[in-house]
Amino acid sequence: MPAPRAHAPASPPRAQSTAGRPARKAPARKPPARKPATRTTARQPTGRKPAPRTAAGRRPTPGRRRPPPRRGRTPGATQRWWYRLAVVSAATLALIGVLAVTAQPPTEAGQVPAPAAAGLAESTAATLADAAARHRAALSEAERLTAQAQQARDAGAAALAVVAADRDAVGLHAAAAYRRSPAERWPLAQLSVHSPGSTPEVLHAQGLAEQLTEQQDASVARAARAAVQAAQQTDLAAAADAGAAQARSRADAVLTEVRAIVADLDPTVSAQWAALSASPADAGQQTRNAAALAGWQDHLGRLAAAGVTPPPAATLTDPDALPAGLAVLRDAAGAPVPGVATTYAAGGTLTVLPAETVAAVSAAFAQLGRPYLVGQHGPDGYDCGGLTATAWAQGGIGLPTDLAGQWAQGTPVPVGQLQVGDLVFRTDPRSGLDDVGLYLGGTSVLSASADRRQVAVRELADLSTAVRVTVPPATPAPLPVSGPVPAACSAPLPAPGSASGPASGAWGGWANGQIPADQLCTIGGGHRLRCDAAAAYRAMSAAYAQTFGAPLCITDSYRSLGAQVDVHHRKPGITAVPGTSNHGWALAVDLCGGINRFGTAEAAWMRLNAGHYGWLQPDWAQAGGQNPEPWHWEYGVLS
């Protein structure tokens, strides 16, 4: 039997487990039914609810209900209130900080407020570099699939040619069979026991008829197989074309994404982006690079001080509908300059370039000092077309890497209307458009040229060959000049018998035979040369192949010091002392395939044409020289 309940003394209210729950009166619990016979107390039920418990020594006022006791805060609720207070305080401090910053006067013209923009510049540069890589990958896939489609179309055309030829053969056979007599069609019908002597002739005729029938059947089968193959190749070409179109769409989508980013890019961020390069250069080149970078940052600083954000190129194409606050820029003759605007700021006019141009130029500045590498478009190195294509991709405009393609996508610009970011080309009678860079003002161009062996600022006297890619032409302008050999990105091509006389092959601060592999460029077959020599060699090899149907045959190029020691040990009479060979400067080659013998057509071609590409045969190696070596050729007149 349960013991009778006793009245316990009142105790403080217990802490609630859930913060914020509204106070409410708990319903009275109905006591469990008990049997009267078992009750041990004399108290009788009254039908009233028991009075609420009160603290010891205090009684409720008669006739008045006491309000429920206040709940105490739980530790969790207290912590949350402290957290809210901390958040509100931090937000208040942040707002005060923002108001304090915005209350500062604008940055003085010519200075770039770097600290706040540095982190954003790095992240922006990384984002746009990744976008440029994705754009290039999509274009490469499109090019690969386009080539694949063309191969399939060629194979399909060849298959259709087989179909046509076999159908013609079957038609000729059918026409000939139609003209033959019944005896010629069925020779066996001429067999007779009455003329046994004619049996051999009949059997021979039957054999010929069967052979013609087999040939016809083979032609029919071959035509059927070729038709199937042609259909398959047509399907492959269609699939490759569709894949190429999708890849180009992805490339266009990347450029759209980039343009959206650069359209909102603050000039202070662009200024910091341009200064991100950490690649070394010699003292003189570093001075030129720094001066050009300071000029660019000065321009961006004045834009920021004036509160100008460069507008998208599309908004600057119509001089009658320029964005608010901008006016038409005119040249010295008063003619409007397309694709660029001007504004009035700080008591003078300020040129306003498109956002795409600002991004492309800043991206190019950030690559200063990167090595020149033939056929590369970053990030470890560039050739001239690779640098301009990559820089403009980070500005949201897609360009091919070949110079003729870049020329075709811009509007020609006269010298008097040149603006920063325009593509300026160097021409050469052998290669036509030979080099390209981004115009920086004055006579300065930023390029990845072979004669500088790195991305650098250089001076260019002739600025007459230039285009503006932010103003696409209605139809591509014809090439200003063309040549029979590929562009060499200003690779030096010394003439035979140079008046300057022999020159040392030393370059780059490296020791003979100890040049790092990443400072050299490949020419195929595991051979390497200094990059300008490699570009000239490849051009010479391409011209050689046009005559002989195959590229130059080569047995030796750059020799490390260890290789020089080895070959001198084996051939001491015909090799230079280790550490003195021009092979150790990556400026000499040994050729084969007929060039290695005096008096051959191949050797005669080299004597006639190699000098146009800067490759010469030293006097000592010529026929009648001190040590005749018809196979040995050097880049330039070397000591």
C-alpha cells in the first residue's frame, strides 16, 4: 500500500530547460483514485484544488491569486544573450569603421590605395587566370574536334570515291555483258559431244566469264562496304562538329563570365593586379619595366580618385550614346577615336579605356619577367602571340595565338589614334607579321619577344601596324604584309659576314654546358636550343621541308658539360675543349640527311638559305677550312 503523501516545504522554482518559453500555469493533476477503506488520514476531499505552495513563513493574501513565480535564466540562455550582445557590438564597430573609411578624402592623384586592394587583386588575378586557362582548354578541344571532323570528312570523301569507282566498274561490266552474245555470256552451252575438240576453248571462255563475274561481285561488295564507311565517317564528322560547337560555346561562356567580372573591377584593384609580377630581370630591363608600370598605376590612380570605373567596351562603340559623364575622345586632327572616351577630372581631361582593355593590360603587366617560350601561352612562359591572347582572354576577349588571326579580329588604328592596349605588330619581309605586343604609350610596347627572352617592356620605333580588338571590324582587314616563313617573335637573324665580327655565345649569366633545361626550347627529337635560336631553326626546318619533303635531320644540339667531356674523350681531334663548345651555349647544331656531306643538294640548300634564318657555317667548318665539318652550323657569327 503506498504511503500517505506529506506536504513538503516550499522550494524555489526549478530552472527551465528551454529558454524563451512563455510562462503558463500547469494544469492541476488529478489525484489517483484510492479506495476509502485504505485511507489512513482523516482528511476528507473537498473538491477544491490544493492551494499553491508558498515559501516558508509566507502566506498568500486571502481572496487574491498570487502570480506564478518568475523563472530564472538558464546558463544557455545567458550565453546566448551575451553572444547577441557581442554580435551587435561588433556590427556597430564595423559600421563605425566603414563610415570612418568612407569619410576619408579621396586618394591623392597618382597614388594607388594598395593595402585594401592587394588581397582582392590576388584573388581576382587567380580567378581570371583560371578562366583564361578554361577558355584556352575549350578552344583547344574545339580545334581538336574540328580537325577530327575534317579528317572524318576526308575519309568519307575517299570512301565515296571508292564507291563511285566501283559503281563505274560495275556499270561498264554490265554494259559489256549486254553487248555480248548468248554464247559469250554462257560459254558452257557450246559444249557438245559432237565437237570434242572445242571443249578447251569453251572451258577457257567459261573461266573468263566467271572471272568477270567475280570481279563484278567484288566491285559490288567493295562499293557497299565503302558506302557504309562513308556513312560512318559522315556521322563521325557530324558528331565532331557538334562537339566543337559545344566547346566553342563553353569558351564563349567563359568570356562572358570574365567580362562580368572586369566590368565591376575597381581601378585600385587593377593597379595592384598589374604589380603582382615577381619574376626577375636585369637592372636595365627592370628599370624600364618599373617605369612603365608606374605610369599605368598613375593612370589607374587618377581614375580611382575621379570615381571612374572603366565601362564595358560595348558601351563605347557608339559616340552618340556614351555613358553619363563621358565624352568622345578626339585625336590631334579633331577626328573621334573609336572605342575610347574621355572625362573631365581634377581640372583636366582623363582618357577612359574599356574595362576589357584595363584588365588585359594589367594581366600583361603581371607577367613581366616570365620567360619567352616558343608556342606557349602561360602560365610558365609565353611567346609573343601567346602573351597577347592570354592577356586579352583575362579581359574577356578571345584571340587566337597566331598573329594573322589576331590582326583579323581588330580594326586597324593609325599612329595618331593609338591607345594603351592596342596590338602593335612588328613586320619582317621573311615572315610578314613577325611580333606583337600591347601598346603602352609613347613608343613603349609590352611583349614576349625572343630577343628579350622574357616578357618585357621594349621600345618600338615603327608603330604603323596596329589594331584595336575592342572595336571588331565588319570584315577582317587584309594582312599588311606576308612572308614565306612562320613568325619568329623578333628572334634575331644575323646576316652572314656581320661587320660586328664574332661574338661570344655566353648569355643569361649561365656557364657553358650548365644552362637549365627550362631556359631552353625544344626543336623536336629531344633536342634543345636557346629559344630565339630554336624559333629560327624551326622556321628554317619548315622551309627546308617545303623543298625536300621532310624537316631537317639533326643529330646534336645543346651539350651539357658532362656530354662535352664524354664526346671529347671519344673524339678528341674534332671536338672543342669541354666548357668552350658553342654546343654548350645551345647555339650550335650538327645536321644529317645529306647536309653532312659536301656537294649534295641538301648541303647546297643550306649554304643558300640558312643565313636568312641566322644559321651560319663557321669558316673552320667549311670545305677547305681548318677542320671541315659540313654538318656543323651555328646561330650567328660566334667566336
